[in-house]
Amino acid sequence: MFESSIDRIPDVFMKVPLVNFVLLATMLFVIGIVGVLIRKNAIIIFMSIELMLNAVNMLLIAFSSYKSDPNGQIFVFFIMAVAAAEVAVGLAIIVMIFRNIKTIDISILNKLRG
Amino acid sequence: MHFLEIIKNLSLVQWAFYFLSILTLYGALGTILSKNPIHSVIYLVVTFFSISGIYIMLNAQFLAAVNVIVYAGAIMVLFLFVLMFLNLKEESTEMKTSPMLIAAVSTGLLLGLILIATIRKAEITRVNYNDFDPNTGLIETLGMVLYKNYMLPFELVSVLFLVAMSGAILLGKREKGESHF
């Protein structure tokens, strides 16, 4: 006998609407943006960028799970790979900046200002 | 009273969702507001673990595991390592001055308001009961899709990692005549 299709669907998809996940991702993204704007420490700005990336990942996974489309989750997998590479290079740049000017305070890094 | 009724009627899944959401937002706020960068890293690890919990709730077990391994494992260790390596003694890197702080926070809140107002207008479809597949996030399905349709990008990611690795080594190399710290 086949089960009815309602039984196969996990509880969360029935009881928590998709818009809740979208709102949670929005709030996480806004917190990341505020973090980039208010902090001066370059490493904490990097962490805020990670927060924004994770908000987008969560949004993609929520949509892909509700639509049962695996392509969205593959995309998240690639985003994670690119984020890992980006962090490695970015932290190397921060270490190099610290080695040259002995600080990572971005308010001192204004030499490129025209 | 009405609010209390709503809270009493929440099911277990909804409790789990709200608990994980509050934990995620708490960790995110702690990340951007704590004075000590080490505390920021710890808060960010909390956020990543609760985001992994949300992925498990969404039936995406593979990505939950990858999230723990890559973000909470590798990336945060890298952050912590660099923070301890730099050994920022003076806590000079605080928030910006108050006019800029107000401008930044109001910009962020305005963006959030615009996004939420847009989402309220959007029409979000419900779960399609007929062709719902509970195995979407499992490693079997994702592996089939990844190695069939996304073979070339998957291989290109390895080239990206190679370039990133050599770039990081090149940036980290000490040049001649540079001061030691």
C-alpha cells in the first residue's frame, strides 16, 4: 500500500511557513550589514560578511527544500567552497597589512582616498 | 492573553524553529557588538551551529554537516588563529563615532524595513503535496546531481582552491628587508 503523500512530508514544512525562514534570513543579512558599517576592526568586518553569506545560504536551502529542488543546495555547496577560499586569501591580506602598518583598524587604512 | 494562547499552542517543530532563530540572531548580534574579537568568534560559532540546526530542520542533512565542518570547523579556526597570531593588545578598534554609528544603524534598519515590506507583498507558494520529495537534501540525491549536472564547476572549484592556496602563501611570504614582528 502507498502511504498518503501528506504523511511523507516532514512536520516542519506543514507547520512553519516559508516566509518565516525568509524573514530570519533577512534579519541575519541586516545584522551583517550593520556589522560591516559600525565596526572598525577588519577581522570583525570579515565575520559580518560571513554572516551575510550564511543568510543567503539559508534562504537558498529553505527555497530548495520547500520546492524539493536539489539544484539550490548544490549552489550553496559551491558558495561554501568559494567562501572558504575567500577567507583564506582575505586573512592573508589582513596579516600582511598588520605586518606593514601594525594595525588592522580600517580608519587608518585611508591612503587610497583621492 | 491572545499572545499567551498562541505560545501555548505552538507545536514542537515550531518551538524548535523559534529557539534556533533566537539563538541565531543572538549569536549574530553578539558577533557585531562584543568588544573583544575573540568573543566575536565564539558568538559566530554559536550562530553557525544554530544555522546547522536549521538546515537539519529543513531536511538538508548533507549541508548541515558541511556547514559544521567548513564554517564552524575550518573557517572559524582560521579566524581564531589569525586573531591570536596578531595579538591585538590595545583595544583601540571599537565602534565608530556616534554620528557615524547612528547613520550606519539607521541605514541598516531602513534596508531591513524595505526588505520586510517587499517580502510582505510577495506571494510565496506553499509546499506542493504531489511532487514533494523528502530525500532532496540527502547525500544520495545531491551526489547524483553534483556529479551528473555540475561536474565541470565541481572540478573548477579545485582549481579555485589551488589558486587561493598559492595566493595565500604568496601573500604570507616575508619579503626581503621586511621587519619581523
